[in-house]
Amino acid sequence: MSEIRACRLCANELPLGPRPVVQADRAARLLIIGQAPGRKVHESGIPWNDASGDRLRSWLDISPAVFYDPSRIAIVPMGFCYPGVSKSGSGDAPPMKQCAPTWHHRLLASLPEIRLILLVGSHAQRGYLHGGKQSMTDTVKAFDRASAVWALPHPSWRVVTWMRKNPWFVSDVLPTLRRAVASTLDD
């Protein structure tokens, strides 16, 4: 992890400079793979330390104390640094493409106790599942809830409208997700 935190691979491309954000410990049982830190997370250095993180913790039904315990939960983004604002100005830019191929294999190999993986958002899903051939909604809806790998939407403010259009997520997915997370962390 110290190598990741010292990474300067994309330094010339990052608007606020590098500040890799990651949380992991060999004992972690739950792995959350997201997209990239937002500006607020970049400033604090704490993963999911924003409204999206509040929503994600609510979905998982876990406290900040549990969420930020690296011996229980590993948090690994597809891009470790804040990538800046998208060209359209409507949100953050996609994660830097160098991060996952450079670091994920080595980092995930150092997490032998992982029992449940949550792929949060389309960037993580494209990186680990189907390469972007399905929509995020189709991926989340069709996912096997008995699997050790789950696909979830990104919990940004945009998901509120998405959840209204997809009530099955709240009624079917979240209760099952909460049981899977509790079982994984209680094992």
C-alpha cells in the first residue's frame, strides 16, 4: 500500500496532483471497488468521505467505524486519485486508466481473506465484468445475489432518480445485500 500511496504515475495529468486514496489490510473480508475519489475525498484523503459514502454505508447498513476498519473492509478504487471534472462539466472525469492495470493485481493478491466483492458503479463493473457490454442497470438487475461478487450502482446524487425508476433495487437488492454484508463481516 505504501507503493500505491507514493504513486506519481499520472502526476502530470491530474488537476490537483496525485493523492492516492486506498484502504486495505490482509484480514479484510469485504472488498469495495469503486471508481475514483471525488474532490472532497481528495482533500480529506479518506475514501467515500462524502454524500456518496453516506449513501453507500446506508445501503450496506454499517457504521462509519466498521466501514473505515481496514481489517474488515478494503476500499480500492479503479483510479486512486481525483481525476478532475469531466469534459462536459457534469461530474467527475473517469478514473485514470493506468491505475487498475498497474496496481489492482498486486493489491488484490495481498487480500487473501476477501469473501465478498462489491463493484460500485459502471467503471468498476466494466473493469471486472463484461467490459461495458451491458448497461449498469441491466448489470445490477441481472446479477446473481448468491455470488461472491456483486454489481451496484454508484451512490452519487444521480442514483436517487435511478432508484425511483428501479424500485426493485430498494425492495429486492438492498435487503439481500445487507444480509450478505453482515454475514461476511460477522464470519
